[in-house]
Amino acid sequence: MILVTGASGYIGSHTCVELLNAGRQIVGLDNLCNSSLDAVESVKKLTGKEFPFYVADLLDEESLERVFSENEIDSVIHFAGLKAVGESVAKPVWYYKNNISGTVNLLEAMQRHGVKRMVFSSSATVYGAPDEVPIREDAPTRTTNPYGSTKLYIEGILRDLCVADPEFSVALLRYFNPIGAHKSGLLGENPNGIPNNLMPRLCQAVKGQMKELTVFGTDYPTVDGTGVRDYIHVCDLARGHLHALKKIEKDFGIFVYNLGTGKGYSVFELINTFSRVNKVEVPYVICPRRPGDVASVFADPSKAKTELDWEAELGLDDMCADSWNFIKDK
Ligand code: NAD
Ligand code: UDP
């Protein structure tokens, strides 16, 4: 059985659908600090399958112990964590406690129960401002904010664990920019409060929940001066976890993979595609660069293709259509 932490979150819920559809047995855990039980109900509805779900916090060791003793867990896919860059700058200690102590508690519970496989949600943020694009997994790592540091430190903890225990296997998945939603419109990203990322902000601007989208900088050395990112459909990303799991079920050690499409799109390209596909106007205003942003970030995803037999299949049109389909009536 696979324990999915952060199972009701954006990427976790889509991954639960993939796992259940592949016939895997899962148990979900989430403290609901950034998600709701609606996502769990949607996963059950979409798959027609039931699974145990615990409203539990990784910081609560007793609850974790209960989850491990009540279920036959053999692998963990670990999504749970806080992910807002700005909030992490304002509350670094809280981010280190939640993300790092939470992971350490989880690893202790795994050790007590002899569970030796983990797929971990890392991020392209560990590359900081990359020296070159496309980015390969062996590029230098450096972080520019506490959120990114939690990812890099957890990667380090997992590396140490794999050295200490040669029977441990870990896949570190460095996600690029997940957007999109499940085709059904039942699952997607509906962040609490004011979102930071481009797609949820763009959707809020179209819905009139925000006056206009702020385009952060048109003077980057890119195709049209706006920032370029590697947007990946959340369903492609979710599928990648199943491939990573198969890899660590087969091989011991630590494996690092970029999960991206390998294609970069600018902010204007995203706005134009969104407008065309959904037949809506995107009101926007040009603003100065956002501090800390870099011009261009996109993956070299060839390692995941060679070693995991995985590659992204959905394009920017699908990402824009599915994001809007999920959020337009919310
Ligand atoms: P999300 O916020 O939708 O999901 C994370 C889930 O973890 C939430 O449901 C939240 O309630 C839960 N959680 C947080 N702290 C917890 C704790 N202490 N105990 C139990 N549950 C807890 O975020 P997401 O976009 O689905 O991201 C999943 C993972 O992927 C995160 O680790 C995130 O850092 C990482 N990631 C996300 C992105 C992105 O752009 N969405 C990019 C790279 C990496
Ligand atoms: N961006 C923007 N306006 C916004 C939010 C983001 O122009 O309101 C730009 C940002 O400068 C970057 C791209 O959109 O070039 C993606 O930003 P996001 O925060 O989604 O991802 P990240 O920068 O973390 O990769």
C-alpha cells in the first residue's frame, strides 16, 4: 500500500487518481491546511474506488504512528508541505518546522515500520538562477528563499539516509511549473487567499477577482521580454509519480529527475494561448520585474524519458483549457 501525504492537495489529488486507476492501493494523509475533503470525494468519484484517508499532521507523531500501524504501507509519496515562496520569507521558522520536521517525523515512522521507499516532491527552485538552460539534473543547486531551502535540505537528508541504508530507495522529483487540472473539472488548483503563481493569478484577473494581471517585466532577454517557464500539465506530472515509483520498486539508491516538458513559454505566450483557447480577454498591466525572478527556466527532461520511460504529453492549449474549465465557475 502506498501512503500519499498531501493527498488532498493539488498535485497529490491528481496523483491519487493515477495510482488508483493503475490498480494501486493507497492511504491518504493531509492536515487540510491548504486543501479540503472535497478533493478526496472527487478522487473517489472519478475512480469509483474507496481508500482510507486520515486528517493528520506530519508534526503529530502519534497520528503518524497510527497511520503506519493501521495500514500495510510499503512506499510513501510525500507531497505534504507548505509552498508559498513569499510566506516562507516572512515565516522561515514555520517553513523549516513544517516541511523539514514534518519530513523527519515521517522518516522516523517509516524506519520504525521498515518502509524504505519514498518519492519526494522537490522543485526546480533548487536550481536557483540557472547558469544555462535547458537545466540538467547535474546542474549546480542553490536556493534563493526559505521554501527552496527546505526542498534542498530535505533532498540532502534523503541522500544521507540512502548512504546509511543501502536498502533505501528514493526518487527526488524536481517539478517545473505545474498548471492545468483534471479534464472532468472535479480536481484542480483553488488556492486560498491571493495566489503568487501566474496561472491562478491570470484566472483571477479574467474572472474579475483581481483588477488585472501584473506582468512582471518585459525587459528580459527572452523571445518577447517576459519571463519564460516550463509549464507542465498536472496530469502529466501525476503520471510521472507512477513511473518514479516503479523505478524505486526495482532499484535501490537515490535518483533525481526533472519533471518538465522541456519547452519554455513566455508570460505573453501563456496569456495569448489562454485567450485564444478559452475565448476570453486577459486584462493585464506591465509592471517592473518581480525581485528574485529569473529570465528563463526550463528543463532538460531527457533523463526521465530514458530512465523512467515518462514524458509529458499534453501541450499548453490543454493546460489553459483545463485550468479555466476547473476554475471558471468557482
Ligand atoms: P498543495 O498545497 O495543494 O498540497 C500540499 C498539501 O500538503 C496540502 O493539501 C496541505 O494541506 C498539506 N500539508 C501541508 N503541511 C502539512 C503537514 N504538516 N501535515 C499534513 N499535511 C500537510 O501543493 P501542491 O501544489 O499540490 O504541491 C505538492 C508538493 O509539491 C509540495 O511539497 C510542493 O512544495 C511541491 N511543489 C509544488 C509546485 C507547484 O508549483 N505546485 C512546484 C514544485 C514543487
Ligand atoms: N508572473 C507574472 N505575473 C504574475 C505572476 C508571475 O508576470 O502575476 C511571471 C513571473 O515573473 C515568471 C512567470 O510568470 O516569469 C511564472 O511565475 P510563477 O510565480 O508562476 O512561477 P516561478 O517564477 O516560481 O517559476
